[in-house]
Amino acid sequence: MAGRRFGLLNFLSTVPAIAKRAQFLKQHQVDIVHTNDGRTHATWALAAKLAGARLVWHHRGDPTARGIRYVAPLLADQILAVSSFALPGGNIGAARTAQVVHSPFDSSMSFDRQASRSRIIEELGLDPDTILCGYFGLFIERKRPLKFIEAVGELARLVDRPVAGVMFGEALDETMLAAMADKIAHLPANTSVALMGYRTPGHEWLAGCDLLLVPAIDEPLGRTLVEAMLVRTPVVATNSGGNPEALAQDCGVLCAGDEPLDMARKARDLLNDRERMTDMVIRARTRAVDHFSEERHVEAIEKVYLRLVE
């Protein structure tokens, strides 16, 4: 499941069937095995090498993970990462030639920001003047849902409009939900936070937010951050992980990590500067379409495949 680590015990459970998987790859004359998460790395990486296939290790997680640091450089023929932040360090084996290939996004998605906003306002019974701050993703520590709630409260203290946080996602444990409920219970009077659950298509709800607040730390490259750029939702994110790379060229606002007040101040300043915000979201969509398109992703992957088989 996303958000859970694939540890040593999980890997050991895959070992007995490695020979069978290698035989499967040989039988079907597979030239390239492309793995892209902890489970597939553990399941197919060694089998690929035993079968004589080329291995593309596509890393989407923490650059300090054991797999990308110690295993991928020795087994992979090519390491790919979703951002510069996610690239492995060192000069051993495949780490020397590791490269960034950004994840693909559908830039043709349709959206109506006003209709999406009205939908949220009506569902929650909010004042139409409410500032809607969005959170999208699992409620896990790395994504800092508690810091999001704190930032919403701080923003409410800085502005003279009601503020609402709308949190789309799910928790992996009851402890986090209890901590979130406690934070919500202590928000200022003109503030609310609603747990919206998992909803799809996500970009339609994202388009209804006045801001996307991204308090995550060490996030390799948040998908909702790029989707926000595509639907012209302004982004305020921590200066951490892959956020600065995605928001380069002034396509969003960066703030200090684990400091909700700084995030709230940056959000307030952006809301008060309509001209800057308008220019920013137009620029952000252009960058997202250019750098994160499906066509660009496919072209980059094809080049890797052709080089490996040659």
C-alpha cells in the first residue's frame, strides 16, 4: 500500500520465487524489466539479472532508502528518478549515470474553477467569501497533515475572511486521525477543516481550491502539486524535496518546512497580490504542460530503452 515501507522482511518473502520469475523472463525473451516501486524492485530486480535482461530501476521515493542506495547501483543498468532530489548519491555502478525523467501528467484535462469552487462551498455550507485551502494525499507523517491544519488556523488569524481547509485523502491509522481531530478542535472560530475522503477525479476538486498548501517534507515529486499547476490553482509549498524543482521559475511560493506560520504568511501575501497570482498560475500551467507532459515522458523512456537494447 502507498505510504508503507517495503522492508527487509517483505523482500525476503519474495526470494523463494526468484528462480521461477527469472525462468519466466527467459521463456518470454524479455529484454528489459522496468520496475517502479519498492515491491516491484524487490520482486523483479534480481530475477531480471539472473535472466540476463536489462534492468531499469525507476525511483519515486526517498533518496536515502536502502534499495536505491545499496541495491540499485549494483543491479540496475539504468536508474531513473522522478526529480533531482530523488536521485541516488555516490558514484558506484548505475548511480553514475542516473537521470531524471519526470512523471507524466494529462495536460488535456478539462476544468471549471468557479463551478468546482461552488460545489465545495455548497456541500460544506460555507460562506461564499471563504478562502478554500486544499490538502490532497494520504494522512501520513511525511505529508504533514497536522502542519496543514495549523497553517489553516494561522492564515485565519492573518486575514479578515473565513478560512476552510478541505483535506482530500485517507489515514493509514487511527492515531493520525485522532491527532488531526484534536488540532481541528482547537482552530479559531472563523476557521474550519473538513475531511473530504478520497474522491475522483481529483483535479476537479483541486480546481475548486483557492490555494493548494503543501507542507510535506522530503516529497520526491508530489503529483497533486503538478496537477494544481495544470488547473491554475496557486501553490504554497515547503522548500523541501522535489517541490522547488516543480515550482521553478516562480511557478509557486516556497516557505520554510515545519513552520505553519510562515506558510500562512506566504499564502496571505499571495492572496493579497492578485496580479502576481494571476501571472504565476498562467506561468505554472505553461511549465507543467511543457515539463510534465505524457509525450515528453514517453520520448525520454524510449531513448533509455533503445540505448539499452543497442
